[in-house]
Amino acid sequence: MASPVLSALFAAVSLLLSQSAAQNVSTFTNPIIPGFHPDPTCTFVPELNSTFFCTFSSFLTFPGLPIVASRDLVNWKHISNALSRPEQLPALAFLPRGATSGIYAPTLRYRDGTFYILSTLANQALYPTNYTKWDNFIVTSTDPYTSSSWSNPIHFDFPGIDPSPFWDDDGDGQAHIQGSIDGKSILQTQIDLKTGEITGPLVAIWNGTGLPSPEAPHMYKKDGWYYLLTAEGGTRERHRANMARSRNLYGPYEGAPANPLLSGYLTQSYFQAVGHADIFPDSQGNFWAIALAVRAAYSYNFDPYNSIFPMGPATLPAQGEGYSPSGDDSINFEPGSKLPPHLFHWRLPVIKNYAISPAGDGNFDRTNSLMLRSSVLNLTAYDADSTRGRGQTFLARKQAHSRFRYSVDVSWAGLTRLENEVGVSALQDQAQHFDLGIVMLPSSQNRTDLEPHLRFRGISTSTYRLPERFKYVDKATPFSSAMKDASKLRLQIEALNTTHYAFSAGCVNNEDADADVEMAVFGYAKGQNLIPYYSGVVVGVYATSNGKYGEGAFTTYVSRWRYTGLEQISEFPEAQGPVVWD
Ligand SMILES: *[C@@H]1O[C@H](CO)[C@@H](O)[C@H](O)[C@H]1NC(C)=O
Ligand SMILES: *[C@@H]1O[C@H](CO)[C@@H](O)[C@H](O)[C@H]1NC(C)=O
Ligand SMILES: *[C@@H]1O[C@H](CO)[C@@H](O)[C@H](O)[C@H]1NC(C)=O
Ligand SMILES: *[C@@H]1O[C@H](CO)[C@@H](O)[C@H](O)[C@H]1NC(C)=O
Ligand SMILES: *[C@@H]1O[C@H](CO)[C@@H](O)[C@H](O)[C@H]1NC(C)=O
Ligand SMILES: *[C@@H]1O[C@H](CO)[C@@H](O)[C@H](O)[C@H]1NC(C)=O
Ligand SMILES: *[C@@H]1O[C@H](CO)[C@@H](O)[C@H](O)[C@H]1NC(C)=O
């Protein structure tokens, strides 16, 4: 099935690199791309300055299909997003199911000057037997450094997921695709990548080694052998990379005696769920494998739904729109600037709900701020599942470090009516998020008056942990008089350690935005309550009227967006002991 990867409490999903031969990269530390970056796929392009290009599953995030590039496999730059225009995939707005629908398992390849991405827009609300559940598509670019260069999708009929193109070396240019169907088989057929027309029969070429869910196929040819790499075992504890080979492209394939080639199952490795790999060469003729993993712990082998997955810059390409996916943020929303490409929305945004440094009105200086116009829907939306095509005002980035600190300064003057709310969230999906918001609620002194409160509110419902479904926290504290007098409040989320996030607030009184602000904690969220299915934790800002009044009920302004990575943990801290769910 698809392509999941998880990520984790403190952080996320990550990529592992492993090497097959002696090579020239002196050292590297896994994960090479930390945080919510599942289902990696990479290609090496000698004629573009010997650069490695990769992309990942992006599920419900928009922009989607982030493209990162590196010259040394150690230092990476986010260079563009292959999906950056809502009209490329309008259906993204309507998808249900937290973060298990959306953009699945892409494959990135380069041929004759063109980059190809084949991927699937998955709608998990439809039955698996209804193949419209899997909207397979191709996007192309001749300039991967520019988001706008990526084409509109060409849709093609394929009754499964994880499509991957392969061109044989016989010179006829015919593209073949492999994909995964019904969690049972790897299918292969021929395709015209220009039109999306399927031009051959669907052939089941490999059923895997007997474990569930043979998927994530990629085909390679070397020394007259066709090598079929797959993932198997499901995307959690038994996830692995297996290989099969044949002298003929359409089989029969035989499994490698050394399978699984990569797996964390039943090992003491901090990296678990290892699988969904891709293989590519470098300029020295070495082969490299990249795979997804989660930073979990040994208990993940037995109890993956209750484990904590706490969760590794240079010769970068000069071109491209963004910066390192494991870098810090210091974003001031300067007039004329654009949002960097690693910030995203949840499903498609309502564009007019966001503006950078909009013109002030004389009374209020909006320079260096991001305007947020509220949505009716909060981050839970209708049912912690769908938004039925409506937008949620939300801008976020990925948690990329085991420990990090994220904050924004919020000017809340626009909040006037009951349940007007602006805040920061640590979100896994609509059913699992924790928010610290400034919200208008009845005054404790006089119930007919409204006054601003700091509200720590969270929801964690999980179909994987039925006994613990529907955990909520909801605690509102009226503003102190210092808060009422402050021009702005700083709202902050910090991953304190491998188990807890702290949500805090403080008064910003100083004109010097970099002056220290005294912060007080208003709530803690546990990593176990942000369990990933396929994606990873993101942090960001939201503005909502919580179901009331209509769209755009108020506008509010946030400024000084900061994210600082504090620590990457790549080994299970012994002292932490076994994970106990409470
Ligand atoms: C290894 O990299 C260095 C530069 O970092 C380069 O000078 C050298 O030629 C490379 N070695 C090989 C075998 O390519
Ligand atoms: C190769 O790198 C150089 C230096 O960064 C740059 O000027 C040039 O445009 C690059 N060429 C290509 C084809 O990317
Ligand atoms: C499959 O789903 C589509 C919606 O994408 C729906 O229109 C169609 O009726 C469904 N087909 C079946 C056989 O359920
Ligand atoms: C895969 O399994 C199906 C159903 O059991 C069987 O019909 C088919 O021959 C198998 N294919 C291969 C390539 O082993
Ligand atoms: C409560 O506030 C309302 C509106 O501001 C005011 O009319 C009313 O007198 C207040 N009640 C008390 C008990 O202070
Ligand atoms: C993490 O921090 C929280 C809050 O201070 C504390 O309760 C918890 O025990 C800490 N966990 C670890 C593993 O140190
Ligand atoms: C979200 O908004 C709905 C109304 O649309 C409201 O019923 C619900 O309490 C809110 N909950 C959370 C956790 O955001």
C-alpha cells in the first residue's frame, strides 16, 4: 500500500542512507533528511553538476511533492515543490482521513533532459475495490529548481499505487511502469508518459516473499539482470526492503537469498520501520540506497501504536527556491517577500486568507507581519476527518529535530467575538493536534463580557488505540493584566525531550523583536498522543472562528516566525527506560 512513513514524536520521519561500496563521501549521519519526509525517491543527474534530486510523499500538505537537491548526499536544499498550484490537483481539497489520504509514494526519474514524477492522489474514503480511489498521475519539469516549471498532471489509469517508471536499455524509449495492487502483487505494464495512455497488458510480475503488502516497486537493470526492489511487511514494525531479479523484464522473478536487504524489525536499532527504499548511483559508480525510518525504540517491534517515536550544510546547489530541510527558520515576513517553499497548508489554501506585510491603516503598522484571515473550521474541522472542500487557515512546517523550539509573535487586536481564536499547533492530523490559542471567551467576572484567554486544547483520537479514543484536553486561562497591556504575545512550542512538548506564552513589550521574552508554560502534550500513521508532526499557526459567523470573521497578524533545532537524537536514550502508555 502506500507509502507511509511515520514520524514521530519528537520528530519525525527520516531518511536513512546506506552504501553499497567504497565511496568518496567521507562521513554522513543518519537520518540525512530528518522529519516528515516519507517514501524517499532519488535520482542522480551527472549532466546537472552531478547533483542528487529527491522527493517524498506529501499526503495532505500543500504545496506538495517537495524537491530537495544535494551534491554530496549530506547537505540538502529544498529547491522547489512539484505541486505548487491548487489547479494542479483540485481534488486535494476534498480528501478525508487525516494524513492517510493525499499524495502517496512518488518515483522521481530523469531522462533526456526531463524530470518525471509518477505518484498517486489517494482517497481513503473509497473502498479498495473502487480503483478511482487511486488517482495516478505524472508531472514533469525541465527545470527542477523552479516550482512553476512543474507541469499540470497527466492522469493515467492504474488500479493501484506506487507507480514507478523504467526504461529498458534497448533504445526503443518505451516506458514501463510497476505499481502495487491490493496489497498483494507488483503489476507491470507499458505506458506512454506523454499522454498517460496504457499501451500494454497488466502483468503481475512478483507477489513478494509471502509477507503482506508488496509495494513501493522500483526496477533497475545491471549486467543483464532486471532487479525489482520492493517494500514488504506493511509500513510499521515489519517494514523492510526486499529484492527479486530476472533475466526478463516481465519475469519470472526470483527473490534474493539475502532478503530482507534492509529492516529494523526485532533489532535494537533506534531506527525502526525501515523500508520503502530507492537505489541510485553516484559519479564514482557506487550505488546508494535511501529508505524511510522512524526514530522509535525497541518496544516499537511489539507495540508500534503505543511507542514513542522520538525521533540527523556545504556544496549546495546555487539554484533553487529554499534552504535546508533540516535548517532553522528565521522568517520576518518582510514586505515583498514570499513564503519559503518548505512552509505549507493542510489541503488547498484559500489564498486570500494569507498576505505578507499588507498595507497598514495608519493606526497599525503591519510591516513584517503575516496577515491571517480566519476560517470557520478549526484544525479538527467537522469530524476530525474531512473539511468537505473548505479551507482551514493554517501555515506550518515540519518538525525536523528531536528537540526544537518554535515560536511566533501574535497581535490579537482583531479578535472581538466569542471563540475568535489565533494560535500555534503541533499537529499530526485533524484527529491528533494540540493547540495553544488566544481566544475570546466569557469573562470569569461577568459572563456577558468577553475577554481574551490563553487556551490549551488538544484532541487525540486514534482508530489504532480504541480503548484510549477521544482524549481531550481543554484548559482556558484568562489573560493577566500584563498580557492585556502587551502589544503582542509570543506563543511557543518546544520539544523538551523525547516524550513531551511544552506550550508556552509570554508578553512581547520590547520594540527589539530579538529581546528575550519571559515565557510561562500553559500545557504539555505527549508524543504518544501524536501517533503518526504515514506522516509526521508539523508545527504552525492557525486562525479560526470555531464554527461560527462565516469565513473571514476576523483578521489577525503574526510576526517573527522562528524555528530552532536544539538536538538530533539518533540512539535510544538508555535512561529513558521502557515506554509506558498512560
Ligand atoms: C573525492 O573527492 C575529492 C574532493 O572532495 C576529489 O578531489 C577526489 O578526486 C574524489 N575522489 C575520487 C576517487 O573521485
Ligand atoms: C553548476 O554549478 C555552477 C556553480 O554553482 C553553476 O554556476 C552552474 O549554473 C551549474 N550548472 C548547472 C547545469 O546546474
Ligand atoms: C467509485 O467511486 C466513485 C467516486 O470517485 C463513484 O463515483 C463510483 O460510483 C464508485 N464506484 C463504485 C463501483 O462504487
Ligand atoms: C501471484 O498470486 C496470484 C494469486 O495467488 C497467482 O495467480 C499469480 O500467479 C502469482 N503471480 C506470481 C508472479 O507469482
Ligand atoms: C456585565 O457587563 C455588562 C456589559 O458590559 C453590563 O451591562 C453589566 O452591568 C455587567 N454586570 C455586572 C454584574 O457587572
Ligand atoms: C520530559 O519533560 C517532562 C516535563 O518536564 C517530564 O515530565 C518528563 O519526565 C521528561 N521526560 C524525559 C524522558 O526526560
Ligand atoms: C472545532 O470547531 C467545532 C465547530 O466547528 C467545535 O465544535 C469544536 O469544539 C472545535 N474543537 C476543536 C478541538 O478544535
